[in-house]
Amino acid sequence: MVLAIRPDLVDMSKAEEGWDNDAFYAPDNIKRNQMKGFVVGVKPYAANGILGDPRGATAEAGRELLPSPSNR
């Protein structure tokens, strides 16, 4: 979404893969893991502070996630 709104703030050449664990995002676990992430932060999961893999991010995908009418 930042790529869509403020691309000047994003340097995709620095994007790197983070922690990717299907169990973390499983429907039975996601609420608990999200709350734990807010409480203890991302570092216990991913040393680089990244969850998932942002390397495929695009401004177009970000615009699709923005609420209308501010789709840019």
C-alpha cells in the first residue's frame, strides 16, 4: 500500500525475504499470533523484522488493498 501511496518512501532493492511459516497464518492461529506479534514484536519470529516476502510487492497490488474511493 505504501508503494501505491508514497513510492518515494520505498526502496525495493533493499527488500528481502522474511520469516514465512504457513502455521503462523493458519486460520486457527492467526488471531493469537497477530496479538503476540503486537505484544512482543516481530523479532522473535524474524531476525530481520520481516514477516513474509515483500519482494513481489507492487503499487498495483497495494491499490487493490486500499479502500475506495482512495484507490490510486
